[in-house]
Amino acid sequence: MAKVRHESAWYPLEPGETVLDGLLRQGVHVPHACRAGACQSCLMRATSGAVPEAAQVGLKDTLRARGYFLACACRPQEGTALEVAGASELRVPARVVDLESLSGDVLAVRLELEAPLDYRAGQYVTVVRADGLARSYSLASLPREDRLELHVRLVPGGAMSGWFARDVRPGERVHVQGPVGDCFYVPGQPEAPLLLAGTGTGLAPLYGIVRDALEAGHTGPIHLFHGALEPRGLYLVDALRALAGRHPNLHYRPLVLAGGGGDVEEGPLEARILASLPKRPVGWRAFLCGNPEAVLSLRKKLFLTGFSLKDIHADAFLPSTPRTEPVAGAA
């Protein structure tokens, strides 16, 4: 039987059980969200003992060298002992400075950090509450701005989103861990066409990416598609139309499956995107965010259309467990 030592106590693990599941089963509070190795909110550090290679897949070299691993992916070999510590040293204290309703079920949460955070627009961070509850959210803000902006979808029964909506007031303190994710704009080839597509709060990282690209002087066409089931699922419509009005190379297209009209198109997001592309999209770059099934399907279709895989940057929004509250995670 493998065992784990955490905060001076030893905990046995059942055969094949992960460190995260074993600790949670025995009442130990460990920050976590997706349990799929994507959000990295369950990061822990091994102070003694061997960590399986699979538990460090996707981590930066600097984190691996310091013994960090993903508790949700760590299954120690039978008969081994692993001593672990939390990831508090990776977290930056922050406080909520503003809450703004962007739509009926999307809340903008703005945070002020107590220390600098090196991130790129479009990446995501994990917000950790005082009791250890953790959820990951994409960044809609730009690094030059003095606040982090998160777009939180309000989920019925959602532990973190409900807390933000009901209980949080300006001044509330949290911690931020990260950033994570490869879905961000890289300067260079300013004439290259860009495709940005997202559903729901998948708009958050795209909102950061498109502003980052424009501020960097991107001159090529930028096609931004945002999809929702119905018009009330769209948000930032006026802001994006105003942005497109100031930048002729930005083409913003809000779409809904039903109830479209006026400047809001109606129809399947994927079909409209594919119909808008040239027969040979050579040199295009794509950024995809939102519902995991939609992201993976569109990623495959774009590759078959002619996109290079290295030019398709995708972050799917994975559900937290056991509740179904979305968190951003690398696809």
C-alpha cells in the first residue's frame, strides 16, 4: 500500500488511487477543480519520495525541477511513501475590487494583486478561496492593466460562482495561482489572418487576445466569432462593435442558435466559421475557447481545412468536479 504524508500526518492510498482522491477521501482539504490535469489547481510539492512522471506532464520545467506535481494525476507505486506540501508559495494574494454583471449569467470579477503576476492576455489563473475551494478562470484583462478581469458564468448550485454572486463584496481576499495556458497572441507576422472563436465565457480570453493583438499593431484581418444558444447568452456586444468600429481589420460576428435578428446572426457557430474561410487558409492562426466538445470539433475541422496544428491554439473549458462549474483548461 502506498501512503502520503501531508501536514505531519500519514494517509494510506488504496491501490491505483491518486494522491488527490486519497486525501479528499480522508477529509483533507486540497484545492482542486477539473481533476483532469488541465487547470493545475491541485499542484503539490514532493518534499520526499519519488513522483511518477505522469504526474508532472504539462508542467513547466522550473516547477518539475522543484518537485511540483499534479495531485489528480499522481498514483504512487505500491509500497512507496511520498511526503508532500501545498503550493502556497505559488499563490499571489489578491482582493476583489469590483463586480459587474455583464449579462444574466455572466459576472465580471476584477481583482487587484498584492504582487506582480507575469501573464499573457488569454491565459488562465486559479482563484483559491480562504477555505481552499479553487476554480480556474481565463483572463480578459491585459498585462498593462492594473487589475485582473475574470468572466464568471453563474451556474445553479455552483460553489464558487454562487459565492461571487451572493456573498462577495469589494475588499474580499483570495489568492491567485498561475498563469497557465498557451492560448495567447504572439507578436510577429502582423499581416497574418487571425480567427478567434468561442462560446459562452470563452469570450473572456478572446477579448483579451484581440485587444492585445490590436495594441501590438496587428494589421491582418481578425475574425472574432462568439456563439451562444440565444441572444441573452451574448455579452460585451456593444464594446466589441465599438472596438471593430475603431479598427477596420476587426470583424466581429455574434451568433446564436435561435432568436437571431438584426446584427446578430442565427445558425450553428462551426458551420458559419467554416463557410467564412478561404479554400486554402494558408498562414492563418486560430484561437479557440469554450465548450470542450465544440473546441475539439472545430480544431479538427480547421486542421482538415488546411490549418497547421501549430497555428491552432485551444483552451477548452472543463467542468469542475463533483459540481458542474466550468473552469478553463488546456485542450
